[in-house]
Amino acid sequence: MPDTNVLAPIYTEEALFTRLIKLYNDEAVGKEDQKAVKKDFTYDSDMNSKGLSKDAVKLIDKAAKLFVSMKFEEKEAEALEVFEKYKALTQYEG
């Protein structure tokens, strides 16, 4: 019987190397794009007077990373544990 899986990947060192180069290039371009987008949305008195504050951009960036990581509940639980430990160690009652 003929092999019907004609789209099966070729597992060679060269194929892996080529694929990783593409992924790392895409990642590098993505990081540069992220920087550019954050800069575009950040307030600047000359270039973007309707932009967002640096703090808002940083917070939104963190929220986007959290969304992509799909670990909201894990991060939330961890933060709450830290807050509770802080309160216990400092007798904070605020």
C-alpha cells in the first residue's frame, strides 16, 4: 500500500535547524513589533498627545502577556498567597 500521509514532516537535523531559525526570527520580529506598538500607544507631547501613560501601557502589556500565558488563575492564586503572607508577617490591616 502506498503511504497516504504525503505531508509528513521530515525529521532531519537540517529541517530542525531551518525551522528553529524561522521561529527565532519570527520571535525577534515579534519583540520589535511589540516595542513599536507600545511606543505608538504611549503619550508623547509632540508625537502622540492622545496616547496612554507609560504606566497604563506597562499594565496593559502585562495583562496581554497574562492572557497569552493562559495562567490567570495560577497567577492570581500566587499573588493572593503573597499578599496573605505579607499581611501575616507585617500585621498589615488595611
